[in-house]
Amino acid sequence: MVDDGSEPNQSSLSCARCSKPAHLQCPKCVLLKLPREGASFCSQECFKESWSSHKSVHMKANASSLGTGAAGDKNSEGWLYCLKKGQARTSKLPNFDWTGSLRPYPISSKRTVPAHIELPDWAMDGIPKIEPESSLQHVVEIKTPEQIERMRETCKIAREVLDAAARIIRPGITTDEIDRVVHEATIAAGAYPSPLNYHFFPKSCCTSVNEVICHGIPDARVLEDGDIVNVDVTVYYKGVHGDLNETYFVGNVDEESQKLVKCTYECLEKAISIVKPGMRFREVGEVISRHATRSSMSVVKSYCGHGIGELFHCAPNIPHYERNKTVGVMKAGQTFTIEPMINAGVWRDRMWPDGWTAVTADGKRSAQFEHTLLVTETGVENLTARLPTSPNVFPWLNV
Ligand SMILES: [Zn+2]
Ligand SMILES: [Zn+2]
């Protein structure tokens, strides 16, 4: 925080959180030369409490400076190029120590959502408002039977949308085409693609190719024979979210990648098999880590499973790595995701300058699978389970 130099009693600015007289300025806003209104706080406490929602004004500023040519700092260049809608991702790459051979490509224009679709609160301005302020960031909700029924419906739509994406994957298509299929299938079901404009994410799903761990942005890159690609779908329908992902083979994939994807699939299956009332959340990481280590693979630590329901992301936070310090036990009626990211090489991740794309630090490949789960009285119900209609894309599921 930066003191604005004025005496507290002379300050005409009020705290963006509590409206008391404010004489502290958010340092990032100062750097970006943003207006003091909305960037002023009375105390470190109010600044800290506001951070999860406030930080999005920085991204918004970076995005809007595209049109005006206003100066941003070095980091904002990531946003500049990724939001330049199909222009700058190839012509001028930012300086970055790329960890593997993958590069960003142009991003197509933002897709539209018809008026009859119910929107989450970030759809219009990119800023989730209810989510960061909710007590459900700290307390794990026990869903009512009525909420659970809506979760079932929404999660089934999410599964069908992901399956639609899986059916088109082959060498020669772009990840942007995957995004188009996800977007159109979601809307055809009467749902909203939750990632679209969530903290300004520009697309309707995440597509993570090869060394991308998660949150890859669908773009104009053509999938090549031998790639692996994870597609992560979340849909919002009847006021609740359903979230799942799978990693697919593009054409003929080498044996090492096949081993990685199969091992990751098994890690998730093993984790789901222990879910029941009374189980410690931290055990999930033990089970996943044991299986990954046995195959000499590593577990990503920076991204975790999460509670889900009326909020996209909430408590509990579920790490996938061993010896994590997560507290609490599972209870019937809770809904959360488990979504292990397993790396062929080191566990460490790096972030591309677009602020979203997480890649392996050594450029080796990473795979992921995810389900939304309900804890039942006797065990677990997989709300995003494969359906009889799901495409047959994993050789190890053939008996
Ligand atoms: Zn997901
Ligand atoms: Zn998730």
C-alpha cells in the first residue's frame, strides 16, 4: 500500500470498501495510473479484504488500455496480447523464457450469449461479486436435496458438452474450434459457459495442450498428430455450476504420453474411491501422490480441487499432493471437484505472460482429469460420470 501523502483529515477520498476517509492507495493502481476513486482504502485490513474483487480493476485497465494506447507495466503486456482478439499473439510475442515448444496463437472475438440464458454475475463486466465475499469461502456447504437435484442436472449437461468436444478432436482442428463446439453445445442446452469472462477469461472453456498444466486459452493453434489436449468445461444452469475435464490423444501419441494420461486417469479414480463421510480431505493428496510417484511422475501443487455449487469456486480447497495441511473431513451433502494435474517431469509450474496459461517449468507434458462429486451417506456419487453415450476415447476402458 502507498500512502498518498495527504493528511487523513484532509483526504476527500473514501475507502472503496467501507467508505471511511481513505489515504492509502493500492500500489498497482498507482503504477497503472488509475483513478484514485475505487483505488483508495482506509486501512490495510480493508485493502486485504477487498483484494479478491479489487484486483480485477487492474486487468480491466490493461484490457481497456488496448484501445487508448495508454501505458501499462511490463506484466500487462500479457493481457494486451491475449485480448487483442486475433492480432498480436503471433506478430509480437512478449519476451518470455518459454519452457517448451508451445507458443500462444491469436484468439478469436468474444462469443455471444443469447438473452434467454441466465448469466452468472461476472458475465457482463468480468468481475465475480458474490463469490469472493461469500462465507462459503470458509465454510463447506451441505447442499439441500433441492440443490443436489439441480447439481445433477447441471453436471449432466457439463458432461454432454465435454463429450461433444471430445468427438471433434483430431489432428488439424484448432483449440478455438473446440471452444466453439463447447460454447454452442452449452448454449443449446440453455446453460452459460462459466469460464467466459470469469476474471476476464476470454473463452468458454480451457484447452491445455502438451506442457500446459491448466487454464490454456483456446486459440488458432492447430492440433498436431501426437499432441495431448485437456478440455476443461464448466456450465452454469439453474443457478449452479458443474465442472469436469479430460485429457485426449490427438492422433498417434507416443508411449510416454499414453502412460502419463492413463496414470492421471487412475489417480483421479483412486481418489474418488476413498470419498465418503468422515474421510479427511488431506487423504486425497496422499492417494494421488502415491500412485503418481510409483510411475515416476509428479503432482502439481499450485492448483487444487474446489467446492462448487451456486459458486464456481469455494471451500473446501483440496490439494492433490502428499503431506498437505488441509483440515476437515468429508460430510454427506458436500459437493466438490477433484482434478489432479500430473507431470511427466518436475512438479513446478510457470505462468505465461497472458496471466492464465500455466505450464510445466521443464516443458515436459502434463495431464489432468476432473469430476464434480457429491458425498453421499454411504460414499460418493460422481455427478459428471461418463454416460453410455460418451465417446470411446480411452483404450484402457475397453474390456
Ligand atoms: Zn474444471
Ligand atoms: Zn475445477
